[in-house]
Amino acid sequence: MTSLELERDVFDSADTRILSAAYTKAWTYVQFDPALAALDQSERQSELARALMTILKFGETDPTSLANSGIALLRMSFGSREERKRNPVAVS
């Protein structure tokens, strides 16, 4: 996969259907996930959509796998953000 493919911001209708199905599946869990409760709803929605689009760019096209990977990426991304807030790295 080229860097241009990873940077694409336009998805065709098949991609959009896959993303929509994956988002619906993932949101069912993300909206109530206590690990993500510190994020407001609109931020959770935006971050979930970004995670799903990123994973789709890497070639995952199964909506269930995409949803599961999106949830994992969102948790991992949010967890590392929270960790940086608790333990900031000193830069000299």
C-alpha cells in the first residue's frame, strides 16, 4: 500500500456501505464503553469514524472485523492519551 492510498479521503459507495455497517456495529458497544466514558459522545463518534476509515484504508473490508478493530484502536488510542495526561514526559 502506498502512502497516497493511506492519505485518501474519498471512499466509493462500496467502502461507504462497509463503513456504515461497521460503524453501526461498533457504536453499539462504544456508546456504553466505560473505558471511553471520559470522551463526550460527539468526540467518541468522530474518533470511531476516523479509526474505522484508517483500518479500511489498510484493506479490512469485513464489517464485523472492521468494527472490532475500530473499537480496539479507539481504546488503545484513548488509553495512550489518558496515560500521557497522567504521566507527561519531561522534555529538556
